[in-house]
Amino acid sequence: MRIVLLGAPGSGKGTQAKKLAVKYRIPHISTGDLLRSALASGTPLGLQVKAAMDAGQLVSDDIVLGIIRERLRSSDAKKGFILDGFPRNIAQAQSLDGMLRILNQPLDCAVLMDVDFDVLMQRLTGRRTCENCGATYNIYTNPPRLDDQCDRCGAALRHRADDNEVTIGNRLRVYESQTKPLVDLYLNQGRLESVNGVGSEDEVFRRMLNTLEPIARGLRKPKLPPPPPVKAKSPAKAALAAKGKLLSAEAASKTAKPQQKAQAGKPAASKTGSAKPVSRKPAAQPKLRGKKTAKPSRPKAASKRKKHR
Ligand code: AMP
């Protein structure tokens, strides 16, 4: 199974991705985790991304795409993956489709974890992570037994550097402006699933499985992304091509018989002689699975846009 988890910071993508990775035995690929480990080990890459991460801004597409390209080529990603925190903008989503097209491994779907703004704030400010085993806690909703100490292994709990109020504000704004448009992108392509992300980890996980099981069992085939856009010609080439067309239309009209002259410069008629304009059907309207009342043009997620500001 190949899925993208979408959702605001604090929506629970990481927690659910870990559980899904165990359930489906596929790697959980988190660009945030990969960048944090580069930062922690002091690699040149880590130094390069530090300022953007500390400020809650996005790291450059080139860097993130390089990391993802390499990761998706690893052997463990051949049987599937869960992408968490990637893509984060439209350009990254398009590059991902391009990479997966080359690998012949299209996405099964993107899953939006839908969570209200107040809940996001509480989760982000209260979040603590064990620096040894990665267990996650929340001082408000799921506190450890001893302050700042992991229940599982006893190691110290860490408050992520970018989980302070200023940076959280930036991260939510970046999500609104750059990442949230992906919800509409995948929705319009018929590749979006939406899961209510409020509730206990196990409740949300059950909802995730309800959504993903038909895909995991092969009962639903992935919907392919639209083909890549045809590359635009350079302005000079476009002008030359247009000139060429004009010239050939003029030449055709000079050599044509009188009844043909009226057609010169118009699109050629088909072999059957019909030159009717091709009628294009309007694109099929995508549906949100399981939401009988959801209108495609106004998904629930989009209607909450104001709350996240
Ligand atoms: P996360 O753990 O997903 O919240 O990511 C933490 C930080 O890593 C973000 O605030 C960004 O600075 C950076 N980051 C993670 N994923 C991406 C991405 N796909 N594109 C750009 N920056 C990213």
C-alpha cells in the first residue's frame, strides 16, 4: 500500500503512520524525522535546514525531493510506504507523482487527518517525545507516569524545539497557505480520503483501518494521477511554430481549388468527412467516500479553513 498522510501539524500523522507501518509492514517515511536526524547528527544537510526548521518554515523543495527520491528507491519501499509530512506543497506533490510514475508505483490515496484548530494547539504545545525509544506523550491528554520520563524505557522526554508557540503559529500558517491546497488537489483527482482525527489513538486508528482495508485487500484499485503537463515551448519556438502554421495555411489557400479555399486555415476534417468540433464532456465530479452529504466543491476540510487561521 502506498499512501500519503495529509493534515496540519499536530493532527496525529506521525502517531497513526507508526501504527499503520506495523500493521501493513511497510516503512513510515517522515521527512520531518529524516531532517531532524540530519540536524541531530550535525551533517552539512542538517546545518542547511536548521534555520528553516527552527522558524517553522518549509525546507527547500530541492533538498526534500532529494531525500525522498533516495528513500523511495530503497528496497523496503518497494512493497509500499506511508508518507508523513510529504508532500507539503503542490510542486512536491507533482514531483512525487513523477517519481512514482517512473517507479510504476502509483499512490493508492491521500488520507486527510481532519482535526480542529483548538485540538491541534493542545496537542502541539503538550507534545513530549522519548528521545530514546520514540514513544509519544501529551502532558494534557496522555501524560507519562513520572514527569519528563518515558514509561516504557525511563529515558528523558523531549519537547520538540519547534513546538513552541511562535513556531507553532508559523507552522500552522505555512500549512494553511502551502499544504492545505493539496487537499483540494487530491480531492479533485478523486484520490482523497478523509478521516476524523479527533479521539483516542486507537479510535482514530480504527477509522483509518476502515478507510484503508478495502485498498489493502485490493478491493479498490488506485486512481492514476492526470498525465504530466506537456512542456510549454519557449516563446521564440512558439512564435516560429505559429508563423509556420500561418505560412502553410497561406500556401494551402493559394494552391487549393475554389471550394477548398474556404476551408484553408481551419482544422482538417476527419476521414469520415465530418469536421464537427470535438465535444468535450465536463470532467466527472469527484466524491468523498463515505460522506453522503459532502459536496465535492466544498469538502469538510475546506469549510474549516477559517478555524485554522
Ligand atoms: P514535521 O515533523 O513533519 O512537522 O516537520 C518538521 C519541519 O521539517 C517542518 O516545519 C519543516 O521545516 C521541515 N519539513 C518537513 N517535511 C518537509 C517538506 N516536505 N518540505 C519542506 N519542509 C519540510
